[in-house]
Amino acid sequence: MIKPSHPLMKRIWKHKLFYLFMLPGIVWFFLFSYVPLYGIQVAFRDYTFIGGFSGSPWAGMKYFQQFFNYYQSGDIIRNTVIISLMKLLVGFPMPILLALLLNEVRRLKFKKTVQTLSYLPYFVSWIVVVTLMQRLLTPYGGPVNDLLGLFGMEPIQFLNNPSWFYQLIVGSDIWKNIGWNSIIYMAAIAGIDQQQYEAAKIDGAGRFQQMWHITLPGIRNVAIILFILAVGNLMSAGYEQLLLLNGPATANMGTVLDVHAINSGIREGRLSYAAAVGLFQSIIGLILVLTVNRIARKASDVSLF
């Protein structure tokens, strides 16, 4: 068998089994992330199902102009940024905190139980989660309001209430994703050299000092990478959650780019307009990732590329 002579190809040949394991993931990304890029042209055409890609006339920047001229476009962008920022600033540290707390638990059975319970909500659809929230938080016989009544408090209309909208959005998102997102941090903690902890104990360091000076620095690079990726989703607030939790009273707070694109494309049939909104989201997300990645590379020598 002829072996490659180029240094890069030599390296790939040397680790061919590892690259073979990567092949299904590469094929998946190619089919579902790169091939669909061909459909970007829908945003620049007066697209119809009959005409298809080739038979629909070019429209230029028409649908982008329509979006920016829309009287609510500024509010929609503002809502998206506010909700995404709240999820990022409040929700991003939570998996790190959970991983740190679980790492300090010495009872293995209790630790595994907490891990399992925290992972489960990730596999529950938002439809089930919102239905559960409706049953728990309703002022008409819901257990939360019944508990408040025992303390002499008046029933609270949690859902479809502007005063509680952001709290429910961020809180339910954290509850659903905290366990799953903590897996990577738990793996990073498991990879820290245990001799560092033994040396710290000999020097008299307590458990909090060990966590602060060994565990946190040990997962720092992983946290930076995940933060860069999270910033890329800043223009995507999560359409399914907001589509279900948003109501008439909270429409001015909960109408985000994802929901606007879904409503325009599916309910109204304005496919080109919806594609333009989605492309705008993607471009801003790419710019944010490149910007934060460059800042991280200069500040900490850790980056995606």
C-alpha cells in the first residue's frame, strides 16, 4: 500500500482510525449544515414553489429592506437581544456551578441521582414543559398558588403576565438545560490531575481553596470555548419556548426574530422574507463569534481557531 508523503497526509494516515470515527459527524455536518447553504438564495429571490430556485426571479435586497422598514423590526431585534443576553448572563454560569457542586459531593449514589434528575428535563420537549408550567402555575387550583394561599398571599397570574415573563423564560430555560450543559464541565473536571489536589491538601488548602485555585482554572479553557459558541446564538432566543410561552399580554416583550421568521414563513407563506430574517440572524451570529473569538485569543490565548 502506498503511503502519503505530504506531512499533513502523513499525520492523517497515522491517526486514520480516529479520523474514521469522525467521518459520520463530518458527513452529518456536510449534509445538514453545508448543503442547505444552497437555499440561502431564497432570501434574494421572489421564491415560489412552482418556480423553485431556478424559476423564481431575483429580488436583490428587497426582503431585507422590507424587514428593516417594518415598524416593529427594532422592537423585535431588541427583544431578541434582551432575552438572549439574560439567558447568557444568568444561564451560562449555572452549569459551571452545578458541575462544581457535584464535584464536591462525596456520596456517589446521591451524586448519580442528582446528575440523572438534572439531565432528564433536557429530553423533555418544550410542549410538555410549558404544559407542566401551566398546570403548576395556574391561579385556578395550581399547587404553587395553593401554597401561596397557605401563607395568606393572593393568587398570582404567572403566565401571560409581563411582570413574570422574563423570570419564567430564563428560569425554565435554565431548568431544562442546566444538567445537560454541565456534562462537558464534569468531563473537564475529571481530566484534572488529581496530584494537584493532593499537593494542595498537603499545603493546607481547604475544599473551597482547591476549587478556586485548581478546579476553576482547570475548566477555564473549556468555559471560554463554550462561551464563544454561546455568543454566536445571541440573535436566536429560542423559538419553540417563546412561541409557546408568549401571549397577547406579553407580545411586545416576547416577539423575537425566531418567532417572527416562523410566523412569516409558515403562517403567512412569505418564504423569501422569512429566509432574509434568518440570514440576517446568521450573519450577526457569525460576526459575534468572530469578534469574541478574536478578543478571547488576545486576552487568554484560547480560541476556536
